[in-house]
Amino acid sequence: MNYAQMLKPAIATVPVYEPGKPIEVVARELGLEPDCIAKMASNENPFGSSPKALAAASKALCGAWMYPENSAFYLRSRLAEKLGVDFSMLSICAGSNEFLYLLGDLFLAPGVEVVMSRPSFITGKIVTLLYGATPVEVPLRKDLSQDLDGLLAAITDKTRLVYLPDPNNPTGTVCTQAELDRFIAALPDHVVLVYDEAYREYRKEMPDLIPHIRAGKKGICTRTFSKIYGLAGLRVGYSISSPELAELVNRVRPPFNVSVPALAAALAAVDDEEWVEKCQMLNAAGLAQLREGLCEMGLECVNGEANFVLVRFGASAMDIFAKLQQKGWIVRPVRNYGLPEYLRISVGTPEQNAGILDALRELLAPSAL
């Protein structure tokens, strides 16, 4: 009997997550110098990590021989104070992704359904299939925003989770506070809303789910230090939910799941408001720079609020992707999300934004077509 014959049946249905290609891999494959490559594929912070977070992580390495403090007491305490929530409402995980797996541990099994948009961040679908549950996917609207009425209509007695990323990935489209209020008010009591706020700091006005949680609605906000704080490589995120759900999440959470340097970095990053404001300003300028340049080329950009832009290239999208990569520009194809005509481009530094726009102008020039 081989391994494939020994696997649980659900594994055969799980798609493989396709991350953006690392710079080192592209350099090796194409014979390029790593220093000549710009990665604008994974929505990382091009301005790096919070300096205060880096200093704290470096100092914490001296204690790397010890296990982390398992309850993340200091980080949860500081978050509770800063956010105005009770300590018991917070959980800490290795990035916001891990919460999706823990919620799978708690609620998903064969015969259970999870309602989500198509497309939305693919980990939601991966986790659903991994636990043998059924993903119920609702197409986006024509403007690629999420169809909240469609999501509500898709809920059945078998539904246990509704996955709602806001801003959505890979489109960047958002929900308003009024839309979120109406949506959660209409959710039946047997459904938990998973509100993924990975890109929340890039929005001008982010809806607030916490009052609904306090009022007794079943929901959980998942957040990350991977994006604006620039700590994607350390893997740390947090959630806000009712104390009851937080206790359940902590019950199935692996012990010592967040490292000593990650906890220290996140604790310092929470108070680095100057860094957040600087990155918000630079990201807004970079998003405008990319959109203006892309629109001047006659390309269609989705109107989103994150640190990336989704661009329609038509049937030539994969060809453009390959040619950009040959020139040292790594962007993200999204055909695995059901958007074969689009590429997703992360906001870079002003120089990177200008450089990729120049590369696209060259590729799309009439003489190059």
C-alpha cells in the first residue's frame, strides 16, 4: 500500500497553495542576479519591518533557548489596552492563516458547509476541503466586489462558517460599515462569521465587527502583523472574538505556536504608530502611482483598498507575467483564483513602481505586440 492509498479521502480534493515565487528561485531559474529582481507578488511591505519590532526581535534572540510564554500574556495585554477589548477576547497565532485551520478543527467535518466568495483568499477553501467539509462559493459581482446578499442566500442548515475577507484578496474590494452591519444582523445563530482583516491598516475607514461580537453575534476578526508591520517572515497574528470562542481557539491551538522573537517583535510593533502612518502614506501614494500609470496604458484596474492592484491584461496575462519575470519583475498570476485574464501587482517602493510601469510600457508598445 502506497501513501496515496493511505490518505484520508479529503486530501485528494485539496488544491496546493501557490505562493509568489521567491527572488532566489527566479534568479536561479532565469540566470538573473538576485539584486536585479523585484518581488511585487506577495503583498509584503516593500519598506521593510517596523524598526522597533526588529530591535525587539533581535534582543529576544538571546532567550531563544527557552520556550515562548505560551499564553502570549504581554502581547494580549497590550492589544487589549490599545484596542479597548477584554484580554479574554484575544488569541495569538502564527499569522492570521493559522486561525482558519483552528476554526476547521473546531467546526468543520464532512457534511458541513462553508460559504465564501469566489474568488477570495484561497486558504479558506483549502481548509474547508482539508476537513472534508463543502465549500459553497458565491461569484463576485461584475465589479468584482463581494455579493453579500448572495452569501446570505447560500446559507443552509449545514453552514457553520462564512468566510469574509475585507479587503478581499485578490481583488482588494471592500465592504462598508453599513453593509457589514446589515450582513451580520441577518446571519442565523448557527453560523460563525470569519472576518479576515489582513489588510485593515491600508483602509481609510475600516468597518468594526467588535460591537456585534459584544452584542452576542457569532463572529471572529482575524488580523496579522505580516502586512503593514512588515513581519511576514516571523508569522504572528491575532484574533478578536467572544471569550467563549477565544477559549475554544486556545484549546486547539498548538502549544508554543508563536516564537520568542515573533512575540517580542509584535509587542513592539503595536506601539510603532509612526511606522504605520508612514507606510500608510507611502502605500497610498504607490497605489495611486501604479493605477495612474496602468490606466494611461489603457489597462483596467480593479478599484480596491489594500497594498496591491488587480490588473486585467486579457488573454495575454500569462505571457505578460512570463516576460515581466524575465526582466526581473515578479508579479502574481491569479488564474488559480478563476481570474486568468488578470495579474496582481503589489505596491512597491516609488522606484519599483516606476520601474515595473516602464517594463510594461515596453512590453505593451505596438512594436512589441
